Amino acid sequence: MPAGPPEPKPEPGRGCLLDVGADQASGDDTASYQTQVHVHLTNIVANLRAVRERVGPDRKILFAVKADAYGHGAVDVARAAVAAGAADWLGVATVPEGLELRRAGIDAPILKLSATFRPDVGAEMAIAAGADISLVVCDRDGVEALQRVCAERGLVAGVHLKVDTGMGRIGCPTSEAPALAGVIERDCPALSLDGLMTHLPVSDVPDQDDFTAAQIARFVACRSHVEQAVGRSVPAHCANSAGILGHPDSWLDMVRPGIMAYGSYPDPSTPRTVELLPGLSWVTRVSFVKKVAAGTSVSYGRTWVAPRETVIATLPVGYGDGYDRRLSNSGHVLLGGRRVPIVGRVCMDQLMVDAGTAASVAVGDRVVLLGRDGTEEISAEDMAIELGTIPYEVTCRISHRVPRIHALS
Ligand SMILES: *Cc1c(COP(=O)(O)O)cnc(C)c1O
């Protein structure tokens, strides 16, 4: 192949655009991408206050901010909740999630909710203990390893002993908990047994309330055996959002709300005993408008063909933003307060809607993907039902390309 033309020299000053200060750069990022998530911090704080109202002032609240606060932006959300006194503890799923909060200057107690790897697998224990991130322990090997890691470094780690009362995920059998608690208390000076916990897999579905009630009863009994073994009281917690909403017996010393703080009920059948406000809105703007004749096909695969003349609006959002491709030819968005259908396949970066024949639609018009516009609303729960999933997944999957704008409203 013949050599191509010489590389053009960069024009003077071109690279300077990338050298703008951090503040300006992030401002520019936001201003230059119209697909955005607006996080309503005030609503999230109000939802947590409603939890406090329901469970009473003497119980602690561990606010689950794992998975980037279910897609809402962990640092801003956690900071707002802690500053408002609406959360006492923060729950993360990984040590890096906890470190992100610590590096942002958040000094509230943090519990890593999932199982901890021993030092032969990775440095999780040492790093967590060094950042004062409390860890879940489930077995004797893990307890002894954590004791060694902390003793070598002169650290003390807070630990919560997890018992499996029916989740079938992590935790020791209730029968082993008293002995394990005794080992932590007596033989592990570098560990502080700060909690006893379990998790409820069906607290959101009332037709399985018997299972949940039995779990809670087993857990409460286990707690008293643990307390006998260590000779003092140990704070106990097991209530997720559904426990808070439907099972007062599960509240114990601390509750662990996640999804309800973000404004969704865990399941359509969960009792709505607390009124919730939406944690986020997902918005964009029309990027292109065209009139098409009957018979015109739209998007990959030509799965939709205009049955009549109509106006098609293109939106700069797609599965690369976490907008599910299964909403192709089935989802809706709010355009000028009207519910309009997605037509054709959702692409990686764009999708098309049928704005209708009579529509007056212009480039730049606001579109709501999740949230409210006038009297119409598409909630994370609505979208979850449409997709055959749960609201948790809907907000978690909004990708990092979409800027989160945190507003106190
Ligand atoms: C995520 C999580 C919660 C919060 O659950 P929600 O259903 O979102 O309220 C509570 N406890 C544990 C252990 C968790 O991992």
C-alpha cells in the first residue's frame, strides 16, 4: 500500500481543550451529553427519614449503598444521607466500594456485606481493616485469618457474624454461631464482635410470610444463644427494605434499607406501609426528527415498518447507557408529557420513538426515560415489570456513561 499523506500537524492550541481544569472538565462533560440521571438526594434522605419514623428512633439504620448506590452515585448519596443524620451505617459489597467512600472523606461506619476472602486469595482483609471497613465473618478459618492479619498490623477489625437462617448464600448454621462468637470474643483480641446478622430471601412476598416468620424466630433464638456464649449483648440485624415494610419482628437493633431508600418497593406485592419518593429521573433530549412515509423501516433488522406516515424522533440513548435492548418495539418514553412507543431495535447509542402524525417535535425537546413528566410517569418498577426483572436491576444497570447529577430536590 502506498504511504498515505503525512499526519497533519496538530493545530496550535487544539490539545489545550483537554487541559481545562477538573471542575470545568466535568461541567463540560455534563453540558455535552444530554442523556443524564438526575439524582434526587432530598427524596432519598426523606425516604430514609420515613424508615426511621417507621422503626423508631432507637434502631440504627444501615443504608445499603453498594453497586454505586444502586446506580445513584455512592459518594454523593452516602454523604447526603450521613450529613442529614439519616443513616448511621453504610453497607457496601466490595472493599473498593468502601475505599471510595473513605477517600471521599466519609467516616461513618461501613460494613462490607458479602463474604470476605482469606489472605491466600487476596489482600481484602488487610486493606479493609486498614480503612476501618467492618467485615462479615462466617466461619472459623475466616475468623482466625482475620485475627492474624489484624494482629500482624496492630489493627482491630469490626466484625459481624453472619448466620444463614434460610437465604442459602453465606453464613454459618445457627447451631455453630454461639461457638464461633465465643472464639471471636475470647481468642481474637484484634476482632471486635459488633453484630450478628442474617438475611431474608422472601420478606417481600406476603404469601411466604410463614418462612420469613420462622427465620426471624430462629435468628432471635440464635441471638440469645450467642449472647449467652459471649456474656454480653450483641446488636442483631436482618431487616432489608421488605423486612422494614412488612415484618416489624425483624427490626431488632438495626435495619438495612436499600431499594426503598431509592424510592422503589422490592416487589409489587410488598405492603406499601411507607410512602416513598423517587430517587432518580433519567432524561435525555431529542437529537433528530424526521417525517417518514408509510412503509419506511426503522433501525437494525428492519423489525418495525411505519404503518402510516408519521414523525420519528431519535434519542441519544441506547443499551450502551444501560437502556435495555429488550425494550425494542415494546418500551415507552415520555415526550412532552406524552407516552410514546419505542419503534425498532434499541441500538447501542440511540433509539427511535414514534412521535405520531400530528406531533410537533423538535430537536432538543426533553424526554423522560424514567421519572415523571406532568401526569405521566414511568417508574423503575414499571420498567422492571416490562422487562421481567426487579427495580434494583433497572437502576444498577444505568451505565457509567450517563452522568449522575446530584440535586438537593
Ligand atoms: C443489599 C442488601 C440489603 C438491602 O436490601 P434491599 O432489598 O435493597 O432493601 C440488606 N442486607 C443485605 C445483606 C444486603 O446485601
